[in-house]
Amino acid sequence: IVSRALYGLWMSGKMWHQQFSACLEEEGFFPCKAEPDIWMRPTKDGSSYEYVGVYVDDLAMVMQDPKAFMDRLINFYKFKLKGTGPLEFHLGCDFFRDNHGTLCMSPKKYIGRMGDSYERMFGQKPRTTYSSPLEKGDHPECDTLELLGPEGVTQYQSLVGQLQWVISLGRMDIATAVMTMSSFRSCPRVGHLDRAKRICGYLFKMKEACTRF
């Protein structure tokens, strides 16, 4: 009989980070100076480095033998891993290799979910007739249309928030437009919402775009 269940304790994140960091240090890894949650260690022959990117409990590994390392995490450190294998989906972003074997990164699935959210908010899919995030020479700060009501403000802030995450997932082509529209989040106008919709439409038209490494 469970008399009391506790979830999400204040120190849980910190204690998890300390525990996993200790395991990585024991395996010869050390944190990158520029980004402490990127862990690295020299390969056995000293010719390069192996990496483990840590985001809370999501891991992305670059190793000569990643399976051996995952088996050690499971069997020696008793971690329960799931979704292991070649990198295909991580933190909302798709990873794949093109016909030339080049690693590619694209938030295609996340953009698809944005479409569902957009349709729930506005009752239709984004228009895909735009070839740029914003119109050339546009000045949103000069917009004089009426201010949005509470529902419109919520919709606008939701769109901008989703677009900001798309930038984090590699779609830098909309960064300037989204940064421009973000400055109106506290008091947007009808024209600003129309511009945010345009950015969504452009994103859907170009949803196949990707970053190639």
C-alpha cells in the first residue's frame, strides 16, 4: 500500500546530475570548458576524442564503440536505458543521413506538430505560398492596426515560443524574423499575428530544409 508518493523533488535534478557526472568521470570523461554538459575523453589510440552530450537524462554519443559504453552503463552502473541505437531523434529534432552518407539535422516532426497546434488555434493549416519569413522592407514596428485581445495575445505568444524552439533545433533561416517579432510579445497587434502566421507558412513550405554536417 502506497501511503505517500513523491515526484519531482527540488534536488532531484541536481542529484541526478551529480550521480551521472561521477559515472562519466570514472569512465575517463571530463567536461568541455565551453559547455560543461558536453563530456569528452581521448580515444584509446589518442588520435581523436569521444563525446557524450547530456541534456538532463537524454544522451547523444559520438564514439568508436557506443554499444560497449551503453552496455557498461546498463550492466555496471545499473542505468535503465531506452531508445538506444543510431541517432534518429533527439530533443525534438530528426537526424538522418542523406544519399551521400552526410549526417543531417531537421526539426521536421516538430514542425508537423506545430501544424496540428496551428490548426487547433485557427481552424486551418498555415498558408504555404510564402518564399521568405517576412516581406522585404517590412517594418512591424510601424504597424497601426488594433491591438489583439487576450485570446489573440495568447495565440501570438504561443506561435513565437514554438518558432523560437524551431530555431534552437537548427532552423536559423527564420532567426532574424522571429527575433523581430519577439519584441512585440507583450502587446502585439493584429498585423503582428499575421506576420507570425506568415513565418509559420514559410516554415511549412520549407519543412524539408535541413542542416548538413
